[in-house]
Amino acid sequence: MTEPDEDFAAMFEASYQAKRFERGETIEGAIVAIGPDVAFVNVGGKGEAVIDLDELKGDDGVLEVAVGDRIQAVVVSTEGGLTLSRKLARGAATARQLEDAFHAGLPVEGKVEKAVKGGYEVRIARQRAFCPFSQMDLVRNTTPADHEGHVYAFRIIEYREGGRNLIVSRRALLEAEQRLRAAEVRPTIVAGAVLAGRVTSVREFGAFVDLGAGIQGLLHVSEMSWSRVSDPSQLVAPGQEITVRVLRVDDDTQKIALSLKQLDADPWSEVPARYAVGQLRTGRVTRLAEFGAFVELEPGVEALAHVSTFAPTGRPDAWSRSVAIGTTAAFEILSIDLEKKRIGVTLVEGLSEGDGDAAPDQPEAESTQGFGSLADKLRGALEPRRK
């Protein structure tokens, strides 16, 4: 093979070896030679890469390596051979290396010097860069001073004026990491799974819960408790760690429905054993409607005192004065529909919580006997209307 052919073969081999690697990839190799400006690194086979000698020196300017030593470095260029960098992640990059990092989308290390108008001043090696407030984090729930003095990895998103004007983003790297984690987390989010999460926000209709890697599900107010919940903020708060059950996952929209109450047994499963027609139970009025009053007998078990069960007053809404919201009183169970999860009750006039023998948890239907003629008179007054 003639000399030109040998040169061409060497160039072809170098080009082939370079294409084996991608910019941003971290590789390991052994130093095979050290020149006045660069060192040559064997990266496997016949492939060699170059790295600036400054990359291999410490802060005191003394060379830290020798021929034969193995190093790890990042590929910053594959044009005309491999070019490596070992200091991009150590904040000691040169202007040329910063430009390479910009084109390759490689992370660089920078120190947040101070907050300025609209963002932060970031020092990368000997260069000054600017990071807008919106590009510092995934969420803006901290004060600007919280980031000052910290060293972070950034991505250069704008490189102008030969590097004198740099715009950097930490958020871009965090989002990239989040996407990678999301690919690992999402397969675990399936209907029936019990997962730990963190409440990110609370609305009047429920709460959003981060299940990891930024994947959020909705905990609807109706799934927070077996009891009726009027204000979700009374049960959960932003930042709170909770355990939830996945109800369903919509593959098309990627919406995730969550539940807290499904982690506990449905209180209605105990109703057949605990409740019977004729019992007296203490209940609390939770809300009023035109057709009657809703009464909570225990968390998750609600009954209805229909307007027809109240003594006639001659005025349509006068009945509601005796059962204002929050009223706790004795109620007699009139009917139980397990299939529809409905219990009909009537207010026992003259008895409130703590009166006489109105024990709320006695399961025997005969418990009404303790009220003597009062209960009998009430039944007698209601009998004509039930027929």
C-alpha cells in the first residue's frame, strides 16, 4: 500500500471509530501519548481520541495523569475524530468547549452567583451566564435567594457573541431526567396499584397527586373519604405525602384517577349486621334539600329523613327548623335498601344526643322500647301518611 493509500486508510479508520460514539456519551480509555497541547486516548480497537492537556491538569497547573492511566471523559465532538472533555462537568471548560457543549446539548457545571432582574447570574468556568427564573427549576415555589451559592448542572440554550452572551437552563436537564424516570414509573401505574404520592395542589373538586417523575393523578373529592367531603383542603394539603389506590388509567388521555377511601372497607358492608328497621340511632344532619334532610349515622353511612316524616306545620319549609345543619339528634330507622345504599329515618322529637336511653349503637330493634309512649305516639302520627 502506497503512502497516500495508507493515509487514506488511517483517516477512514479514524472516521469509522468516531462514528461508533455519540456526542454527550461518557467513555473510558487509556492515555497512550502526551503531547505539548493534547493527549491521545485509546478508546478501544484502533480508535484514538484527543483531549486538551489543560483538561488533565489540576488547579495548580500540574498534570494529574501519565501514559497508561485510564480516564473517563465526555465526547464533545466526532467531526474529524473524537474530541473528549473531562472538565465540562467540573466548571473548568474553555470557551471552545462551551461552544461544543452548546452544539452537542451537553451539560455544564455552573455556580449561581446571585439573583438579578429576571433571573440569576451564573458563573461557568470564567464565563458569565444568565439563567431566567423560569429556567431554574421545574416549579417556582422557592425564593430567589434559595438558589444563590449552589452549584448545578446547566444546559446552554443560547450561545452568542462568541460565548460572551450565554443563556442557560437547569430546567431543561431536570425535564430530561424526569422523562427518563417517567418511562420507568409509568408501567407501575395500573388499576388497583397502591402507590405513595405527594399532593401538588388542592382544588375545590379534589387534589392532584404526583406519583413520581412528574406523573400526576387526580384524587377527586368524592374519592377522598367514605364520608361526604365539602372542602378537600380539610383533608389534604400541598406537599403532604399520602398513599392512594389507582382506580383507572386512560391510555388515550393518560389521565389517572386515584382514591383514598378505597384503601378502607366500604362502611356499607357492615350495615346488614349493624342496622335494622325500628332501631334508634344518633345521627348528625349534614345537609338539607327540598325533599328532606340527610343524616350521617356514621362515617360513610348516610340516611334520609324525608320531608313527609316530619309532623305537619301548615308551612312548606317549617320542618327544616328542627333539623338545622349540624344538629345531632335521635332518629328511628324506617327502611333499609342495601342494593341502592339507602336508609330512611325519621326524627324522634324531643330527644337529642345524650338524652335518656337513646344509645346510638344498640343493634336490637327493641331498643325503641326505652322511649315508651313517645315513640309510640310518633309512629301513630306517621301511620296515616304511610298508608
